[in-house]
Amino acid sequence: MARTLLLLAFLLISVFSFAQSRNLVTEGYTEFKKERYNSLNVSIDASYDLVADYLEDFWDDRYEIDVDKFDKDKNALALSAEQVGLPRISDKNFDLYLKAAESGRSTTVSASVVFAENDVVTSQNHATAYRATEGILEEFYQYFYSRYFDEQMEEVRKELDDIRDDGQDATDDADKACKKIRKYEEKIAKLQRKIEKEREEVADELDTAEEKSRRSRELEDRLRELQRARAKYLGAG
């Protein structure tokens, strides 16, 4: 368990170090509702459904924006929020389109900020809004891995605590069982001593009974001898 925690911590540090050494957010295109929009993209090493859940929570937790899931296929899930008011990006309201699309072992998170059908944020036409959106995607990157590893480590800690508790319970149960065994062993020894005593007493009584029986036979024989002698000298009667 300790090794697992160290591994998770190492991975977390590695992820953040790697993130700082490269440009996280790239510019490209993403399809939403059969329309192709300019988008900002960031890659996350996780399944798309997990990323989509975190993405939904992120916008609600950090910006109180409710994004709704509207399109899902085998390896991707799209979310959107209409007429968003977020001054960090723009003073004007906009439609926000998000997608988590899985490819191999990673998921690409795409964000498109749409003011109008032909007015979508790019690094060229809305540089300030682009940089703000870029910063939010970088923020989500940090949010995802921080929360993911925190939750994983918490699960490991909980499992470790459970195992320790179970181990303590097992130790306590073993101690109780040993005490019971010792108690029963003492009872058995006591009963064995009692049995031996009873055997000795029975043996003594058997010896006494045999002696009395032998003495009774001797006395009966002596009585018969005396009766015959009397009859010899005195006659019957």
C-alpha cells in the first residue's frame, strides 16, 4: 500500500512537471452537432467518460456554469452551455461547446467558444478570449489530475485502514480464541485430574469389596467346618 501511495505521488509530480515543460493547449478543429468549429484542445491520460464527468464538475465547481451532455458515441461525449456569461473570457455572452474524445490511452478535451455561427474564438481573431480559454483548459488539466490522484490515494488509504482494522480485529479474535483454548485446556486438565481421582477411589473400593468377598468365603468355610465338627462330637441337633 505504501508503495502504491508513493507511485501515485510520483506520477502526480511527473504529470505536473511534464505539463510545465510543454505547451498543454493546442489549436485545432472539433465537430459539434455536425458543424466543424475552431477549438482549443488539451490531452488527458484517462477514459473519455471519466474526463467528461470531471469536466462537467469543473465548470460547475469553478465557474458555476451548468454544462449539459448532449451527444455521445462509442468513444466521445459532447457537452454544451448556451449564452454563457463569463467575463474572464469575454464581456459578451457565448455558446460553449466541449467534447471529450478518447483515442488510445488518452482523451482529447476540446473547447469551442462561439459568439455566432461565423464568429468562433481563435488565437487570431479573439486573442484575449483565446488566452483566457487556454488558461481555463490548463486549469482543468491541473484540476483533473489533482482530483484524480487525491481520490485514488484516498481510496488506497481507506483500503489500508480497512486492512489494518481487519488485521486488528483478527488479532483480537485470535487473542480471544487463545484465551478460550487455554480456558478449555484448563477445564480438560481439571476433569482429567478428577477422573484419575475417581478411578483411584473406585480401585480402592474394588479392592475392599474383593477383600470382603474373600473374607466372607473364608468365614463361610470356617462355619461349615465347625458345624461338621460339632455334629461329629455331639450328633445332629
